Amino acid sequence: MLWVGLGNPGPDYRLNRHNVGFMALESIASEYGFSQWRTKAGLCISEGRIGSQKIIALKPQSFMNKSGLPVAETARYYKIAPADITVFHDEIDLGIGRVRVKQGGGHGGHNGLRDIDRHMVQDYWRVRLGVGRPERKSDVHKWVLQDFAKAEQSGWLDSLLKAMTSEAGLLADGDTNSFMSRVAFLAPAPTPIPEDND
């Protein structure tokens, strides 16, 4: 299996909302004792096992909107079919802290998915990680390149990453519904604060 985290490389982007895919994959690889990350030719790769499943973890180092070629080339090199590829990515159309898993579908305007779709068929799996969205559509670019607030990092984001990591075995076994249910139970999405209309 090939698990891909989407994000932008380099320390300036490390805590961006756009990089939550990197964060998820790094957390999983660390917890399950994957090999040290090695970087070569625009790829950052680690390998390991979750249960009986061998997993190659990939963080493309080519920036978000050029993610497709590294994913397609890695899949071809290891002879991994699209149905055995799972991509972890930020999703502005999901509420903060929510997780949805689905196979196939459109890119929804996500530049990383759009580029992957250009280079391979769309039957791969997506783990959509809700980062919320700004009130104005024109602010989306700025929003996803903004760091998570410190309270988010130590609050719902930390809980979400830990829950996804602890239940990664369900995802590796293809039990996506149980994975989503368990993550939602262990890391409930934060309740929006109601606006004060006084």
C-alpha cells in the first residue's frame, strides 16, 4: 500500500493548515516504527507495517500543486494500483476536526488532488481532514497557508492526530467506516462557538 501525505516542504509551511496531510502521515509513521524518512529526487519516503499490511509512506517534496508526478512515479516504481493508494489531505469543505474517507471522486478545487488526477486514474482513496474555511471565498488561499493557532495545535488537532494514529490499523485493513467512527468518538470535532447577537 502507498499512503501519501500532502503538504508543502520546508519549515515555513510545517504548521500550515495545508500541511495537515504531512502531519497525519508523520504521526502514523512515528507511532508504528516506520523507517527513518529518506529524501531523494523530490520524494520523502518511509516504510513500515501496520498489522499485516506493508505500507510505503510518501511526502512529495515538490510543493502541493506539483504532487501528482511524485505520487504516480512512486506507485509505478512499487507497482501499486490506485485502489491501494490513500491520500491524506486538508479539506476546507469539512468542518474543523472532521474526517471523511472516500474512494474516487473529484478534486473539489484542491490543487494537490487536481495534480494527482492529471497523472493517474482517480480510484485512489482520500482521507479528508477538515480544516474549516474562511468566511470569504477570496481568503481561501491565505487560510490554508496560515498556521494552526497554538490553541488548535494543543487542542483538537493534537487529539485528531492521536486518534487517527491509534486507529490506523482499521484504515490499513480497509474498514473505513469503523475508522471514521472510532476517530469521531476519540476526537470529537470542536463545537462552533455561537455568535453573540446582543
